[in-house]
Amino acid sequence: MTKYVFVTGGVCSGLGKGITASSIALLLKAKGYKVFMQKFDPYMNVDPGTMSPIQHGEVFVTADGCETDLDLGHYERFIDEELNYTSNITNGKIYSSVIEKERRGDYLGATIQIVPHISNEIKNKIYEAGHTSNADIVITEIGGTVGDIESSVMMESLRQFKMEQKNNAFFVHTTLVPYLFGSNELKTKPTQNSIIELRRLGIQPDIIVTRSNVELGDSIKNKISLFGSIPKENIIEAIDVNNIYQIPINFHKQHIEDIILRQFDLPIRRSNIKYWEDLIETVNNLNEEIEIALVGKYVELHDAYLSVMESLKHAGYKHNLKININWVDSESLEKNNCNLKEVFKNSKGILVPGGFGQRGIEGKIKACEYARVNNIPYLGLCLGMQIAVIEFARNVCHIEDASSREFNETCKNPVIDLMAEQKTIINMGGTLRLGNYECTIKKNTLTSKIYNTDKILERHRHRYEFNNKYKEELEKNGLVFAGINEPSNLVEIIENPKLSFFVACQFHPEFKSRPNRPHPLFDAFIGAAKKYKK
Ligand code: GLN
């Protein structure tokens, strides 16, 4: 029988609910339980695929091709399990599915109402995650803050879920305990009010996770315990940390997983957490630093590149390096007076990540050219590969006006172009090339050395492709097509063997990197950057 843990948030957003949920899942997995994770987002978009990265941060893509909230990236990095279409549910998804059923006549003439039709649909999505994953424990995070209008039906569904599942449902509520300077004290009132708000919705939390910048101490804990009707040991402190991967260890010391298992009446086995403790030991003792330039157009919101940042860090852990990111706004490189030498003076690698639309493109091409001409390690991800192709076509092969159809519809030489099946698409949502595709790696290439295998599966999220019409010309000039998706004959990886490290891929390796298992491409890129000398 699957058990369900729900993680809600109070007081304000940004308290680390996603990290709390991920840490709980990691700790339960470390006890030998099969876990699965799910996030409910209360917005009306069907998925975040069409949302601006500057507003919403990165769109994370699952292996089965779902465009999801960036918290799912945290989940996968913490629990090292592949999530899927059942893992990210939005109000938009729920409502469209109910309306579709109504149009089909599935409700047999009933009046469709928020309760029970929408609330049933929400509960069904929770049950579906349990059934399809076959997990012992499903951890579901509810986006937003308790009391929001948007999430109120979701909260109502959780209340009903508890009624149906009784002891198989467990509630974790994260709150803030602010420290007031001047009076120099911690304040519990926001937490108290947030618990009251949750109770008004019919939910009694089982655990309170308190975010604070100092230890709570006994009297504060007693107060929260008394007002919240929560045993004192069920108040788990989430004190600010420098590194999110520290959180599971901090929770483990407070036995959060044992409290949950005890309430579920499940055996409390020995914890297999040593591997994570070793990781934290490494992370806390990195003794060298290195700067990597990340050239993008959404750099004002670092979350827009969350998985890329994490992947760089993971590779850094392996090479015993702390990674400092040199955030470069690609548009700024387009200005006439921009001194590239100055911008990249301390950077030992240049990374051009994914992106959409025309803004900042020429700046990225300049950065790529700078990397190629100066033999600085270059890693191009998705758009970063398309940029590398355009740069090579223009500046090495002298193909006039080479560009992507995305940025210049009438360009003479679209070295990156739309595939036939993409030309008739009218719907923007969910119609990119998404999720896992196989790639066959060419023998005797740097890529084959890096991956040490000839077949890989990587996750995609893009509409435009390398235009095979130009393959021969680029190859003649020294570009190597190191990875191909054979069924479609689409280019997946390119490299420039004349340079010490110049690799770019059409997919997003950043979605598959794990803190204790960096992705091979990031690993090799950071390895090359470490060796790079000006
Ligand atoms: N805009 C490009 C495309 O649609 C690249 C997308 C990306 O980098 N994710 O093909």
C-alpha cells in the first residue's frame, strides 16, 4: 500500500519547499524505500513550457518529454530517480482535463463543480503517481503558499485525500521563523498563523520545518509545539546553509525520516546515507577555484540556468574545484565598445546554454568565436550547438549570411532550420522535440572517449535542427559530427578536433547530471578548463 507525504509551504515563498521535499525523499530512499516525487503547481498554464525563463526560471525536461517546473530538477538530483508525466501537475492541466471530459460527455449530464469534479481530478493525479510508480512512498509538493486563492482547491483535495487515506497520508509544513534585529529575538507568530491557516482548510500538519538563520532553542520550539499541537521532536529546523546538498544531512540528524516511518507504521531500517555524507565532505573541502563564463540572455535570473549551474558544480566536486560563474549577458557583447578580452580575462571555459528567440544571438556568436580563436574550452548546449555551427559556417567556411531560420527567416543559408514536421505547427505548447532520443557516437572522436560508449540517451527541448545540406561543407573544413540520431539522421553532437576542447550538443546534458555522478560532458569540460592555460 503506497503512503503519501505532502509538503506545503506557509508564510512566504522561497523557503526551500522543493529542497525539503527532495531531502525527505532522499532520506526515505536511504532507508531502503522506493520513493517517487510529484509537484502540484497552482498556475493555469498547462505546463511551464511557454513561460518566460526570466519569470519562472528553467524548464526542466523529464526523460518521457514533459516540460516541468525546475523543482523536478532538484528532485531528480537528490533522489536519482527518473520522474515522468505524472510528476508535474498544474491547475491548467487539471482544468483542461476536466473540461475535455465534460465535452466528451463523460460526466453523464452532471453539473461540473470545483468540488467534487476538480478536487477528484487532483486526487486522481496523486493516486496515479502512486499506482504507476509502484513506489512505497510518494512525496508531493504543493506549490505556492497556504492561503493563496490559486492553490485552495489543491488544499481541499489534500483534506479529502487524508479522509480517504487516514494514516497513509502525512503532512509536512514549511514555515519561516524570522529573527528580528534590534529586539534580537526569533518570532513564532508567522508560523503560528500559517498553521492556523492550514487548519482552517482542514489540515493538521504532522511536521513543521522551520526555516531560520539561527537555531531555535527550546523555548521557541515549545511555543510552536503548543500553538501548533505538534510534538516538539516533530519540529525540524532548516537553518540557512551555503550548499543545498547539506540539507538532507541536517534533517537526518533530526530523524525526520524516522518520524514519518513511525507514523506510517513502517520498519525503521538502518540508513544508507554514507555516500551522501562523503559527498558533503568533498563539497565542504574544495580547495581550488575556477571561473567559467556562462553566456546567456536570461542571466539576470540565475534560476533560468539552474540545472546548468548545478551540473557545473557537480563536475567541480569531481575535480575538487569550486566553480565561480562569470555571468555574461550576451547582448552586452554586441556593443561596439565591448572588450571581449576583458570580459573573459579570468574565464577558463566558455559555456553557451539553451535559449529561444533572436535577442542576444550575435553576442553568443562572438563569445563562441572568441573561444574558438583563443582555444578556450567551449561547451555548447542546445542553442549553444546551433551557435557554434553558425559561427563555424560564417567564419571558417565563409558561408555568407549563415544563420538559423529562428533568427532570420529569409537568410540565404539556414545552417540551422526547421524540419518539415515542425513547419505546420500552430500550437506552441508541448510541440518541441522533447525528452529522450538516442544518439550514436562516432568512433575515434573526443565524444566517444568522453562517454566511453557508442549509444547514449539524452533529453531534448528544441524546435530547430542542424541542416544536413551543409554537412559536407562543414566537415571538409574540419568540423566533426560526433553524434547522430540514426532514425532521423539528425545531428546531436559536434566537435572541433583542432581545439583542446570544443564540444556542443543539440540536447540538454544538464538534466542528467547528479551531484555524485557528474554528466560526462560537464566532467570533461571542467577537466579541460582545469588544464587550460592562457
Ligand atoms: N531555440 C532553439 C530551438 O528551438 C534552441 C532551443 C534550446 O536551446 N533549448 O531549436
